[in-house]
Amino acid sequence: MKSIDIRSGFLEYFRERGHRVVPSAPLVPQGDATLLFTNAGMVQFKDYFLGAQRPESPRAASAQKVMRVSGKHNDLEQVGPSPRHHTFFEMLGNFSFGDYFKEDAIRFGWDLVTRVWGVPASRLFATVYEKDDDAFDLWVKLSSLPPERVHRCGEKDNFWAMGETGPCGPCSEIFVDLHPDRPEVGWEEGTDSGRYMEIWNLVFMQFDRDSAGTLTPLPKPSIDTGMGLERITSVLEGVYSNYDTDLFQPILAAAADLAHTKYGADAEKDVSMRVIADHLRAVSFLLADGVIPGNEGRGYVLRRILRRAVRHGMRLGFEEPFLFKLVPVLGEVMGGAYLELAATRQASMATIKAEEEKFLSTVANGARQVQEEIERLRPQGIATLPGPMVFRLYDTYGLPLEVIREIAEEERFQIDEPGFNEALDAQREQSRKATAEVQNRLSALREVLRGHAELTETRFEGYERTEMTDTPAEVVRLATWREGAPVRVSTLQKGQVGVVILDQTVFYAESGGEVGDTGEMLWEGGRARVVDTQKDQGGVYFHFVEIEEGSLARHTKVLLRVDHERRLAIQRNHTATHLLQAALRQVLGKSVRQAGSLVAPDRLRFDFTYHRGMFRQEWEQTEDLVNEWIRRAVSTEFVWRSYQEAIAAGAMALFGEKYGERVRTVNVPGFSLELCGGCHVRNTGEIGLFLIESERGVASGVRRIEAATGGYALDEVRGQRAAYTELVTRLGIRSGDYDHQLQKADQLRQRQNELEAEMRKLRMQLVSGSASPSGDEELLVDGIRVLAREVPPAPANELRDMADTLRSKLGSGVVVIGTRGDGNVSLVAAVSKDLTARVKAGDLVKKLSAIVGGGGGGRPDFAQAGGKEPEKLPAALAAVGEAVREQLAR
């Protein structure tokens, strides 16, 4: 049985039994700041289990994309050597939200595995929580398993909890014997050896655990199950390893062909090929869901996985990018189930190739850095690279720890891994604290406002109007802050800031890159200014307010008025963003896709995937296309339809975004069709003018355009014209004759270059010739010539040239030069090669820069520093001789 049939068969089985089949949620959790990635099928249903949101159906089933690479589920290092561990996998699951419970969950599981899929009962075992007599009795009653094949296990293995507090309950697992032809072994021996493999976990969510650890039965017990598609496929295809299934074999074969080898011929090479196959899936699906390689958060994890695959490629002999060539093969294997793979294939290939090139270059450059550090430490009798130094090579140069270790071992050096881990943990903790503060504040606010009572979705009426005066909204909940923490209140008084939940609203909540609306709330005897609008995953809108008059209580009827001009400006920018993406896909190609956006009243920002910067001609073509579509004054169309209908009609979806069964499409006929819940103009002519202000790279394979529309774009044009007029006036160039202006500017630039070159020449002569300034001092320190000199102010590159020239004139010796200007000090030290074992330029400038209130460093033969106390430069230069003497004495 093939994986595609297993996946579809699972979903169809539960569809026939009243379950709503739900598409996989993105790998990036929506509205859950506690998770880096979606790591289980139940993640998208979390609010249903908590009772914070009402499900569309009491039963659901899904095939969920899952990533487990960090925290509790960190499987990364086991991927490759293990036949069953993965970073990315698919989790098949069925769920009940207060509908059926243990009996049906066990009946469904047994029936599907044995009757539908035909796994012999003689190969199966079940486990239950040691105190769960109900589950034990149900297995004996509903299956053909004898009691001795139903094993009672402890809390560690068979009791599941969402967190330290909250919903939890016992679970039951189905195991399969991978070697039924061999004599049976004891339960512990079978599970420890991997012979008895878990294939399905059934969680019976029946308790609510409080902070004291007390378990209270839930009013509506629920079911959450999970089964790895890769594992069950290996069972049904009759193979031992997940990598021997049809989910991996085509990728492994393609990787082997590229490496001119064969999978199965060499155990070490097989591990590397398994790593490549697994990591290709993880990287491709993360890119398809909108994650971009970076240096923190999800982007860092993506880059780490990609680079681990490249490192294993290097072990197979790859010296050029190769991973991107496997993306089409993955599309053939899984593209039928996940349409985003085909839609993002070209962009993913370009990003992966760019990352591979960057990493291969990083390894080459980083290896040189490691070598330099080793050469610096060896003369000192040190044979261990310090942890902080290893971390700097890892963090600054992107060099993997494994590569640093290999280079060190070749030079008979060790690395201080405890010190490295300490520095790494410190950085992670700092990053965690920086992001957690904002996330926790909003999460706490949501918890306070939701409370234990269920909140219904706020009805949004703001597409057609920006005022609600005929049918007032009603205040449902209120909150404010006390000592930095949100608290629920019944009334907000004049002067207080707080949050208001209404039953309906015309205020758009920040979403899809579009900022939230502002405006005002009015009621009898009172007024509040709305400064922002946000919403949670359940569609509840949070209006952030400042009470200006009166007091606002629960159940008050309020009139709403959005800042209309601000909303119009946002609408112009949002529709322009859609037109911009369409224009970029025409000019640069279909590989362009959105990687992020900001739609504000004064500007728009659009991040998109592309492997290089835009040429000026492409910039202008894009701008021209958007402005042409604006001038045509095309009416915008808004249609609600099913997700499948929208995609079939050619609508562009933002991959990584979670969509419901019914979606809103924004159509500019003939130009752009996208899924979008944001606010837009009714006619493209309302945009007025579109102007690109900048285009630049923000990450590997990601570019950013910032632009303006309407009056803001006109202001920018007028500002540029005013600057141009002022410039030609100051330069004394005739206005209007552009060719003459350019010619005159070139002449001025050429003359400036000539004068700067002449000044450089004079400065060098002044420093190295007979016309040296007074105070120049050459010392003899323990037989070593030492020159300390103050020189005229000069750029940093000239200071380096001066020091190098003076060092050459000395032949053997130490040179320190300093300059001051604009309240700053610059110091440069140069040491001839024959003396670097005794005198270090880097140590020299560190000591001297402390005198002038600064710091610096560098190599043993050359270093530079700066300071903020120019009046102390003479003292620093006077201290050069003693500083050299101290080093010689060590």
C-alpha cells in the first residue's frame, strides 16, 4: 500500500464516520506564541480543547505537517543514524471535542488498523495508563487482544498533559511487532530494542489539572490521536526503516545519483543520504510556509537544518550546491497532497541554492579564521580553543561546531565545549527573554479577557462602512493594566487606558500585514480614543482605548467611528501591494512570492523571494506597470468562496497563512487575484500615484521594497524635486539642462578626487619625510626600535597606510601613530613580523586605548583602536615605550 493511499484512506475512513476533514495548518503556529513550530496535530485545535472557541464540527480529522527540532521534541541529532527519526513528518489524527470518548476512539483505531489495513492482530499490542481500568477493559472487550498483550504503563509514558496546568489525561498506544517471524520477547526488551514500535497514540483528555496538581474531571472529555504517516507506511509496505518507503526512496535515489554512489552500499554514506532526504523535506516545507533563512527564531532553525544537509553533502564529495536540485523530486513525491510545494518550487530552489553558496563560502572563510586563532595560540603553549572564541567563530562567521572541531583535531587542538555551550545558552536566554516579554503580555491579556466563559467571534462590519451609528455595538468585556499586568474590570474611568471587546465592530484588527484601525468610541456622556485594534486566533477583537470623557461600563451601547482618512490611506497601500506583487511576477518571473509585508497609512513594505537585487530598468518597469493599472481605474471585486474554488480560479494564497473553508478573494480583473481579508480601494484609480522609494536585501534570497502611494507619494516627489533644485543652485548649474548638469557634476567629482589624492600624497610625505611634526619620538626599548607619533587627521585607510610605511622604514620595530579630530581619537599599531612572538599589536592598542577612553584590538602584527578623550592622546603616545617594555618582560 502506497503512502498516498494510506493518507487519503485514513481521512476518508473518518470522513465516513462524521468527521470534518481539516487541511493541515501551517508549520508556523497561528496565534500561539508558545510554539516555534507546529509539533502535533492537536495544535490547530488547541482553543477547542480549552473551551475558548466553539468548533465548526464536534469531530475532526487531519493529516498535519509537523516539525520537531527543538525543546522537548528535539530529534535533530538522531536524524540519519535512526531508521525512524525525522525533523519533518506527517501526523494523521482524529479528534473529538466533547463528542465521543474512549470506547469509540479505541474501536476506530482497532478497526482501521486490523480490518481496513489488514495488520494481523497477532502482531499488535496496546498500552494503557496503569490506573486506567476503563481503557484496559475496553481493549479486551473491543479487540481480539488477550489481556496479557494490553500493558499497563506509568505516568511518564501513558499520561499526557498540555502543560503544567490545564487539560490532561491518560493515553493508550498501539504497538506493532516488526519481526513477527521471530520468537516473542518480553515487553521491556521489545520496546527498548525497537522491535515493538508505537504506531498510534490515543489521548483521552478527561481532566483539568490545577496549580496544586489536583485533577478535576472535564465536563466534556475529548479525544486527540496521532499516528506518524512515515511509520505506518513502513508497516504497510513491509519494510523496516521509514527511509525504505515510497516517501523517501525517490529522494535517496536522486541524491545517490548526484553523488555517483548507491544507497545501501556504504553505511556511512547511507547516514548522510538519509540526513539529506529528511532535511530536504523540512527545508522545502518551511520555505513553502513562508519561513526565511535567518539568524534567529524559525529562520535560524531553517538555516541550521539546511546547513546540516550541506555538511553531509560535503561528506559525499559535493563541493558545489546540490540540495536545490532535489526539490523537484520532492514535488513528485508529495506535491499531490501539498499544492504549496509546486507553487513555491522555483523560489525555494533559488533560496536553497543561495544558502548553499553562502555556506560553502562561509566554511572556506571560517576555516581560515580557525587557522589564524590556532596559529596565535600555539606559540603560547595553548592547545585548546577557548569556548567564547569558538562561540564567536560559530556566531559571527556561521561556522558549525563540527567543522571547528574537525579543523582543530587536524591541528591536534581541542575545543572548550563546556565554555562554548555556556556562551550559546547565554545568548539563547537573552533572545528568549527579549521575545517572551511582548508575547507574554498579549497572551496574559487574552487569558484575562477570555476568562473561563466562552467568547464568541466579534462580528466585523467594516468592509462596507467606517462608522456604526445606526446599530450601536455593545461592550462585552473590559480590561486595564495594574502594575504592568492586565486585569479584568467592569468599568473604565476617565484617563484610564484599557481594552474593550465588543459584540460587533467596524474597526479592522491588525492582520495580514495591515495595521489595525484607530478612531473613536462614543456613548451617552462619554468618549474614548481607539489607538489600536488587534484580534486573537478565535476572531475576538481587542480595541485598545484611552477614556477621554465619562466612564465606560460593560453592556454600554457605543457608537463607532474609524479614522476615515487614515483608513483610505491604508486601503490605497494595500491594493497597491497586490498590484506590486503582480507587477514583480511579470517583470522578474513567477518565482517571486510574498515573504512578508507591512501596510500602514504612510507607506507600504513588501518582502519577496528573489536571488538578487533589481536592476534600475526592472525597478522602473515595475513602477510603470503599477501606475498603468492605477490610471486604468479598474473596479476591484470582492467575492467570498470556498478555499478550493478560489485556488482553482487562480487566486494567490500566502503560504504559511491559515485559511478557513470559506475565503475572501480580492480581484483586480486582468491584473491580480489574491486571497485576502484586508481593506482595499473600490477602484484602482483611488490610489492616485505609486512610487518605489527603495529596494534592498533583508535576508538570503529575500528582497524588500518600500513604497508610497497617493498624497504620501506626491510629497516624496516634491521633496526630491526641492532637494534637486537646491543642489543645482548650490553647485551653480543651470536648471533644466540635464545633460549639462550631469556633465558639470562629473567634472566636480573628478576635481574632488584629484584634490583628495593630492592631500593623501602630502600627508604621507609629512608623516614619513623630513618635515615630521615636533614631538616625534623614536625610542630604543631593550634593543627594539619603537616609534610613536601623532599625525594629521586622515581616513582610517590612510592611517593604516601611514603605519605600514613607517614600519617598512624601520625595518624591524614597533610603530604607533595617533590622530584626533571631531572629539575622537584613532590609534594604529604595526609590529614587524620578526617581533610578533614578543610584542602583540593587538595587546598594545588595548592598553593604549584605555588611556583615551576607548577600546580596540587586532592581529599580532597590526591593530587599531579608538577613543573619546582626544586631549589624552599625548599621554597615550608617551606610554608606548613602557607598554612595549611590559610585553617584552612577560
